Amino acid sequence: QVRSMKAANIRQDAKSAVLELLAVTFDEQEAPAGNIHLEFAGGGTIMLEVDCIEVQLADLGAAWSTPNKPAHDLS
């Protein structure tokens, strides 16, 4: 149901890179159509222009520990 996709600040040549998804928002245009915005750590964004939303999420692997802790501006 995706009409178009736009990406900004995402290295599309880094195929094995991991993106940390921070937020998903939806801007309704003409119901049920609209734009889905995916916001990633580091400032990357993907915008999907969709006819409607039909979503299924799945975790692709086990969790792993890291010494890094995100520090995002929440204002």
C-alpha cells in the first residue's frame, strides 16, 4: 500500500548497518491515506506515502547488551 518512499540522512550504501528506530508517526492526508514518518537515532528519517496502514512488526533477533546509552533531546 506504499505509493512512494523518501529517505534522508541514511547511508543506503551501508547495507549491514543497524538503524535504531526511535519514533513512528502518521500524518493523515485523505483518510485513510497519509504519510508514515520513521525517525531513527542519528537524525535519519524515512517517509512513506501510503494508501492506508496495514502493519505487522517482528523482532529479528535476540537482544544484545551494549555499554552505549542514548542521550536524545526530548524538547
